[in-house]
Amino acid sequence: MKKFFVLTLFPEMVMDTLSHSILGRAQKEGHVSIEGIQIRDYTTNKHLKVDDYPYGGGAGMVMQPQPIYDAYQSILPRAKGARVLFMTPQGRPFTQRLAEEFAKEETLVFLCGHYEGIDERVIEEIVTDEVSLGDFVLTGGELAAITMIDAISRLQEGVLGKAESFADESFSEGLLEYPQYTRPPVFMDKEVPPVLLSGHHGNVDKWRREQSLLRTAKKRPDLLEIAELTKKDIQFLKENGLL
């Protein structure tokens, strides 16, 4: 079972969001375990404060190290040796490759900051990986953690039901996914590509690969630099003036 612990001031936000659809079912079936840890429960302040003014001045408040450290210590018997991911725009960009790397870990701990940030000393003490969802700033790390847990969980055996469910998705081989179609065969005068109705699996696979290449070249050409391209892929892109 894949285990996730989320150190946060808003565990209900994390747990409620991840209790639906595929991840909700995955938890019920025992493929994934997700637990939100309320940092505020570990403060020694009688008013349950977990933040204070930053040394040196400046706007906003900073989360204190003690409640975070004690919250982390509370899960150590169940998360010993686990990687601790701190959600921060200063971190390593989160990609499908990174999701696959994290999916190999049995247990992951997510640390979600709030306010103007977290005391640097506790970051140095417990964090193993700083991870960024993108070059923008959120009000807290919960949304980033939720997104990453979703991306990592769906790579676990049994979560999607079939390994094929994610094998051909966007970024699985460094390419964007091909277009998808379903019934009806004609909608708004637009027809489903005939090859998909042909029943010829070889031709369908070829069409899908070519569409993935075309989409990636047009929408995310930067991905072609790191994609796993075959000689046929390169020839196809050159013939279409995309490489």
C-alpha cells in the first residue's frame, strides 16, 4: 500500500478533496493510504498560534519550526526513512518523470506551508526534496500536494484498474497524448477519423503515434528534446517540416 502523510494547517481540505472518484475508491480498496496531520495540534502556544513575525522585519507571518517538527516526529514510527517533500516555488519542477520517481517510494510525507513561508531551520532539519508545481505562488501548499498525490497515486498498481490506463497518456514517453474520440461518429459535422473505425490495430497505433508527435511538435516542441524518439518518429517529423 502506498502511504501519504500531509503536514498541513488544513487537513480537511486535503482529505475531502482526495476522498472522491478514483482516489476515494483506491483508499477504500487499500491501494493507497492518505492521512492529513494537523500541524496546529502540536503547538505549545495556548492560543494555538503556529506563526510569528519574521526576524529582520518584512510583511506577513512565518510558520514556526517547533509545531512542524513535532508534527513530523509524531508520524516517524510509521514514516521512518520516508522522503519529505516541501511544496515551494523554489523547488524542483514537478513532472511526470518525477511522479514516476516518487511512485517507487513506499511512503511520502508532504509539508505544506502557509503565510509568508516556513522557518528555514525546520526545512533544513526534515525536508529531503523541495518541489514546485510551477512558476507561480499559491496561498498554501495544499493544492500542490493534492495534485502531486493524484499524479503519483494513479501510477500505483490497482488504482486505475489496468496498467494500460496510463501507459499511453501524455508524457508517458515524453510526448503529448493523441486525440480521443467516442460516439457519435459525426458531431457538429465533424467525423471521427476513419482509421479509428477501421478495426486495423496496426494502423490505429501508427496514427496515434503520429498524432502524438504532431501535437507535441505544435504545442510543446520543447518536449521533443527529451522524448524517446525512434528513427521512424524522426523521419516523420522531418517529412512534416517539424524537425
